[in-house]
Amino acid sequence: NEEEWVARFEEAFCLKIFRNEEELVAAGYTRDKISRMDTKELFWYVSSEPLEEYMSSQAEDLRVLWRGYNTGMGGDSSG
């Protein structure tokens, strides 16, 4: 289910997903304390790591993201 996926994602990537501003406030955050990037900035991001290290870390991130893909109900043609 979605809650389990969110929990695994947060643990794997050491981050917290907030669904709304109320959750942010409850966790003690305010808008001025949060670093924001728009989509264009994310696509134009350039790492300060050497290219080989950056590519290796991105590959690992993709492996983590796809680790549980299609492993549950409906994961194959038989249902």
C-alpha cells in the first residue's frame, strides 16, 4: 500500500515526505526553513562530485527506487 511505500522510500533515501503544510507545521517546520527548487532547477542540477562517482550514486538511487517494483499483487500477467 501507499503508506508502506512512503515509509520504505523515506528510509532508503533518508528523507521525509510531507503531504501538506499541516504536516510541516506539526513537524516544526515553516516555509522559510525549507529549501525549494523548481523543476527547471532540478533538471539543470550539476553535482560537485566527479562524474564517475556521481553516476555511481545515481545508479544506486535507481536500484533502490526500482527494488520493489512489480513485486506485489498484479506484478505479472496472472494477477
